[in-house]
Amino acid sequence: MKYRKDKNGNELSVLGFGCMRFKKKMGRIQMEDAERQIMKAYNSGVNYFDTAFIYPGSESAIGEIFEKNNIRDKVYIATKLPPQLMRSIDILDKLFNEQLKRLRTDHVDFYLMHMMADIKVWERLKSMGIEKWIEEKKASGAIRNIGFSYHGKSEMFCRIIDAYDWDMCLIQYNYYDEHTQAGRKGLYHAHEKGIPVMIMEPLRGGRLVNNLPAEAKDIFAKHPVQHTPAQWAFRWLYNQPEISVVLSGMNSDEMVEDNIRTASETEIGELTQNDEEMLRKVVGAINSKMKVGCTGCVYCMPCPKNVNISGIFSAYNRRYSDNSFKGFRDYVKCTTGKGNAPASACIGCGKCETHCPQSIDIRKELENAKNEFEGAAYKTVSSIVSVFKK
């Protein structure tokens, strides 16, 4: 495993474990699998683990695993405050204490303001006295480093970077989003100010691996240097010295092993101009087939009518990137299962759009998906499925 230092001298593994996508059954994290994968990563040198207050069961799961295996003081925990729940400093104290309880610890190594997409969010927190609160927590050792996670445009990101003496930040960044979201401009701005940058969505929610259009697969296959699509995505990131940690939402042994191997092998500056040009061609191939830029983060959920938003968009994209039958099959699977509803169940409340990091016009795209999928064939299949569900 390779390591890069942050501004305070911490040696952080270049591969971080994103703890949002643990496998679940009946809504509960499969603890045996999660523990095995976390310990496999830890024993291979991964020391940075990222979670959040709003990731269901995640903080409690890693707290239990770290305590059971006696490794809490050998790892760095990053977790996040949900600003949307903040109404006063008193509420913040309750939230933070609940997080410490879940994590079974007396301190958080990296504490982030979650999903700050506008300077106004930070200004509102400041008006509540959060700067003094941070100073007190850092002085007591309860918080070691302060940062924020970001989804939005590069100009606003730079304003937030300039608004406070941050210890780190977390951005969505990959070869597809090189010039969107905070982008390369934001990455360089933070780096120039000495602020470590952690990366989320290196595979864009799996979109840079799963259901790639045939044209993109062909570009990878014909390139003289051979790596899997996932390995190329991670190598593109590790190639850049401005990046400190790349998070991966690992939930299989194979994923952990492959990501560890890539993180251990890749050197800064190893990609050639030919490699970079190949990835730009892949982006072009993906764009030619992409309908909705959903990453599957599920921040839009829960839907009051149980519309399976991310599943629907995945099926919608697959209809065009792969073929219409597979897209239709995926749509049936994701909308007829227990607790899942089709696009036609949307009532247009817009709640989902207020939480979408990608600023997707969800209601419009659900309408498009409904028009694509919910014809006579879907009605016949779904009615048959409903009989077996009874």
C-alpha cells in the first residue's frame, strides 16, 4: 500500500474504504461480510475509513468492527455532519455525541460538513457559532481535522475553500467528471492552498465499469496497455500528486483485493499521453449513450411513494448503452420487487431533487423513463409478478 501525507503529517493510505455501500439484507448490513472486507483492507494497509451520519447503519457497523478487532487507534475515521439537520449548536452537540456513541470512540479523525454545495450553507453554520464549536472540539481532541464534502460547480467550491482554514475536503472526481463538479480547477485550487483532497465516486457509482457501451469496451480492448475499466479509473486518479486519498465503496472480497493491488502498484505520473487520450475517447463513447447522469448514491431516497429512482435510471441508461431488452428486464426487476414502485408512481413532489448531488431533473427523467418502459408489455409482466407476490 502506498501512502500520502496530509497537511498535519498524517500518513494516509491512497486507497480509502468508503462505508456507504455495504451489502444489506432486509435493510440490515451483512456484518460478517463487512467485517471480513474491512479487515482484509486493514491488513493490506488501508487506514482511512469514510462514513456519515446519514448512511444507514454504517457508523455503528464500523464502530463495532473496529472495537471487536481492537484497531480503532490504528485507523483514521472520517464521518460527516448533515447541515440540513442543523437548527442550533445544541442540536449539533447531540448529533456529534450520537456519532461518537455509534463509532464507539472518543474522537473523530476527520469531521466533514456534508454536501456543502453553496457558500450560504457555511455562512448559515457560521451564524450559529460553528467556528467556535469546531475550535472547542479541536482543542479537546474530540475532532482532529475539519473538512467538508462537496457536490456543485468549481467556482462555488473555490469560494468555500477560501472561506475557512480547512484541513481537508472531499470531492466527486474521476476521468468522466474531470471538468464538472469541483473538477480539476477545484482540485488544483485546494492543492495550491495546501488542503488535502480526498476523492469520492472514482467509478461514478459504478457507471465507469458496469454497463459500459460496446464502443467504450472496444476502446479499452484495443489499447496497447491492458487494465480493467476499474483499474484504469483508479490509475488515472493515483497518477495525480494533488490527490491524497481515493475512496472506494467496496462490498466484495474481489473488489477489495483488486483495489488494493491497483493502489499498491500505481506510481504518480505513470500514465502517458496515449493513455489519457484513450480515456477521453471512452468519455465520448459513454456520453453518446448516457441518458441520465445518476451515480446511484441514493441521496434522493427515500421516496414517499417508494419510487426506485436510482434503479430506474440505471435501467434507463442500460437501455441505450447495452440493449433495449436488458434495460427493460432491469426496469421490471427494480420496480416490481417488494417496496419498490415504478416511475409512474411519482407524484412530482420534488423532494428528491433537493438532495440530488448531480442536480438531475429527476421528475422530468422519471417521466421519460415511464414513457420508455411502461407500455403494454410492462403492464402485462408487472401484473403477472403482482400475482406471485401475493
